[in-house]
Amino acid sequence: MDTLAVFRSRSEALKIYNLLKKNHIVCSTVSTPAKLGVGCGISVIFGSTSTEAVKALIVQSGVISFVGFFRR
């Protein structure tokens, strides 16, 4: 199952995307589903098995626009 990381800032979503790629975490950017009703319109999607690593990188990066994780 995939997980979406949703952000309120497009630039911070792309910052995390690039950070995950740099750390060899398979991911891509996708449009945030409208039904979630949150975010900037861009989310980062990755395999659920990487959630803890992604969470740690988000905290370390200092990103403040992170909304949360959603299962897809």
C-alpha cells in the first residue's frame, strides 16, 4: 500500500521529494486528491514500509507545512 505525505507548501513538498530521492527512498510527486481537502495540491507518494524513514527526514529537514500521512 502507498502513503501520501501532504504539505501546505508546494516548495516544501518538492524539498522533501528531493530529500527522499537523495536518501534512496523510492517516491514520486502526485496531485493531492481533492477529497482530502487539505494541502497545496502536490503530495509525495512512497511505499508504506518507508513511513518511519520519511517521518524522520521530514522532522530533520525543518519543514513546517507538513499536514500528515494518508494511506492510498
